[in-house]
Amino acid sequence: MTRPYRSVLYIPAANQRAMDKARTLAADAIIFDLEDAVAPAEKPGARELLRAALAQDYGGRARILRINGFDTEWGRDDAAFAAGLGDRADAVLVPKVSRPEDLDAVAAITGDIPLWAMMETALGMLNAAAIAVHPRLQGMVMGTNDLAKELGSRHRPDRLGMQAGLGLCLLAARAHGLVIVDGVFNAFKDEGGLRAECEQGRDMGFDGKTLIHPAQLDIANAAFAPTEAEIDLSRRQIEAFDAAIAEGKAVAVVDGRIVENLHVETARKTLARADAIAALAG
């Protein structure tokens, strides 16, 4: 998929002002949250606020609706609400997916709307490969706060306790062509910490990062976008490889390094990603 998901911002569906403001923010995607960000008494009303909000134009931003789990009194009503939105919702995000059957239950109500899975339980980590093959699944979101709670792991800048789960989900997502975005960084005023965690996620292979505050958008967008140097190298690799093929050679050399077909495939993906980001920015 070429649509960028560098920055995926959580917005409470009960907050009309925040949903209005989101239409002006530089977020690649918005998660309209009916789950953790909405108090129990406000959940039914939040659906109606969200219905009105999604009647507005959010431009090229992906509109993802996080519903409550089916183990709550609101989950099935949330799913039915999402089904009635039609093309105003790009995906439904299912919390605490631990096995493929959790997605089956939601898909039976939401129909053709693509599903995303919150990967935030130990069982979900172990079943990531089975979850990733679900026919309705389009993306995964790491729920690192809930996962840390379940694991009993301590916070560390290197996220040592998260590495096994992050890696399992990344492998599953890449094996089956899914979008996958990293978990949130809670200290939204710590720009250096956010930048380091974004760069770690990008180096691991994530498409982007979920965010809890608009102040985090610029850092995430920059971290998960190709750099000018990467774009320039990609262009030169493609040009050199095409020239080599025209001369009957199987490889090229750029900056003293061998360039084979696999490098050219990566280079083309880099340029496609850069073009998609430029298109979203208008």
C-alpha cells in the first residue's frame, strides 16, 4: 500500500472540538476512539458526535474507528454503528485482538469495511501470524501500554521488554502485506524521547507511529518519511541498474556498492512512498 501512515493520531470521539481540529492537522490518519478515550456514560452520545463529524471532509487522511471490545456492553453497538457509516470510515480498529476469531465476530457485523487489529496482549503476540491472514484485516496497531501491563515489563528507552512482541507482529504484517504502526509515546512533551522512539520504530520497519497529541505530529512525519538523501540514492540506483541491464549486465555499482534487483525494488518503494506523502500534503 502506498498511502502513508507516518502519523496516526488518536482523537476522542466524545470531543467535538478535537474532531473539528483534526481536519486541519498534518496527520496521515486519525483514529476516532470510542474505547479508552471515552467515559462509559458518554459512549452512546459519542457515536452521534462521530457520525456528524464524519459527514465532514477529512481530506486524504485515513479515518479509522476504534470500537469497544465485544466483551463490553458497547462493542456490538459500536460495530453496527460503523457498518452504517459506509464509505465515511476507512477501517474499524478492533481492540485486544488475541486470536483470529476476535476479528470474525466483528466482521460478521461490519461486513466489507476493512479491519485493523490492536495487538496488545501476550496471546495476540503468540498468534500474530494466524491473525495476520484474516481476509478482512488491513493493518495492525501496537498497543504497547496494555502489552507492558500484561507482561509486567518496565519502561526502558530501548523498549527491551517490547522487542519480542514488536518483532513477531512486524514479521506477521510483512509476511502478509499489512500496514503496521508502532505504539504511542506517552511523554508528549519529551521531543527527544519521541524522536528516538520513532527512529527506532522506523529502523525496525514500522510504517508509522500512533500518537496521543498533535504536538507529536511533526516529529513522527519526519522520522517515517524518506530523507532527501534516500530519495536521491533511490533515483541513482534505479538509473544505474537500468543502464546496466541495457548493457546486458545483471548488477550495477552506485557509491561503491553493488546494486541488484532487490535494491531496485526497495528504491522504487521509497520513491512511491515519497510521492504518496507529497500527494497527501497537496
